[in-house]
Amino acid sequence: MSNTHWDPTRYGLFGNERQRPAIDLIARLPKAADGFAPRHIVDLGCGPGNVTSLLANAYPGTSADPVKVVGVDSSAEMIETAKKRPEAIEWQTDDIASWEPDEQVDLLFSNAALHWVPDHSKLFPRLLRFVRPGGLLAIQVPNNFLAPSHQLMGEAGLDWPKEVAKAMHAARIMRPGDYFDAMAPACDDIDLWQTQYCHVLSGSDPVYHWVSSTALRPVIAALPDDEARAKFTEKYKTRLLQVYPPRDDGRTLFPFNRLFMIARKRPE
């Protein structure tokens, strides 16, 4: 995952909407009543720690037997923001593409982060090695790369086709069946599903502000100078407003597809 600058404040815009997929993924996880009581949880690509906090609340443990919860992110800015949270969570700055735990974990969780890491056919078997037998791998990644919000980046960047095309491929995922094949040799229970959210956004240029903190970052960084960035941004915002126009009440609907997976590592 890129170690370039991430802005926690900008990323935190539309916080409630951004957290919905994580909330849904956590809700789908088994809890103590189902016989699942993890003692060691890692949130890989934790960002500013909001979702890590939700995980800690979902598996609170006790004062006599606390659950070890670790948040890992490559962005020092994100980790500094996370460290201001009140929960007893261990925060680590590390590249999630090469991260390894000191010991196997019970729940390895990642929300909207692993699409920045290449070669998932090798990454997912590697991550499963870090999960104890009977433990869970729980992942959510965006699956919106064919949506207008993404494709219009290429249209706005026609003056810099090579740079923009390369940057747009910085984030990639596989087909659902490919994930199943990557995890099946080590797992005996795999749950895959897709959800389309219809986010209700407020403010001016809301779709632009949504993507500017995520998928648009490598594209803007790839442009040669400030003049190019200004020209690109003007074209991109104009096209976004045409495809995602505000409603009469000023709000904008932004459909967004996401892919979820929960896999249980086969017990020994």
C-alpha cells in the first residue's frame, strides 16, 4: 500500500456513510453466543481507527481477560489520529502489503484497504497463514471500478493517458470466484456477497469530495504539474455533476458497490 500522504480529515468526510460497510461486515461476524470469542484481533489498514473501535466494542472481553486489538496502517497521519482515541487499542505503522504478526491471530479484519495491495491471488493465501486454525479472515473491498465516478477519471485525463491509466490501476480487485479459489485450500467455510449502497451525500461536489480522499489520490499525484491538476479537476467535476446531479433538495445519490468475504480457516 502506498506510503504517501493520507488526510484523515478529508477521509473522514461522510464518515457515517463510509462506516456502513464495516458495520455490516462486523454484524455478519459470529459473536460469543455463536461460540466465537477471539482473543487477538487485527484491523489491517485501520485508517483513523473508527472501525477498529467498532471491532473492539463487538468483542470487549473482560478486565481480567482483555482482548488484544491491533490497528495497522501505512499512513503515519492516520495512526497519529487513531492514537487520540480512548480505547485500549495497540496502533502500529506498517506497510499492510508486507505486514506480519508476531503470532497467529483469531480475527484478521480489513475494511476498504486491501484493494491498494496488488496480486490478491498470492496475498490472500499469505494472510490466511497469519490466522489460527478455526479463526476468521473478514474483508471488505470496494467494487466500484466500472462506475462512472471511476471511469470519468480516464475521460478527464485524456491529455495524460499513460499517467492516468497507470494511476487508475493502482487499486484493483479480483472476481468473487477468484477469491473463493484463493481461500478454499485453507478454509472450510467461505461466505462471499456483494452489496450496492446508495449513499446520500450533501454539500457541493460531494462525489468529487468522496473520491478525492481515496481513488482519485494516485491520479492527481500522477499529473505533471498544478496546471494539469487544475485542468483535470475542472473537467472531472463538470462530468461528475452531469452524471450525479443534485436532487431538488440539494442532496446527491451516489451508488457504490462493495464486495464482502468472511472465511474460516480450516481447524487442524
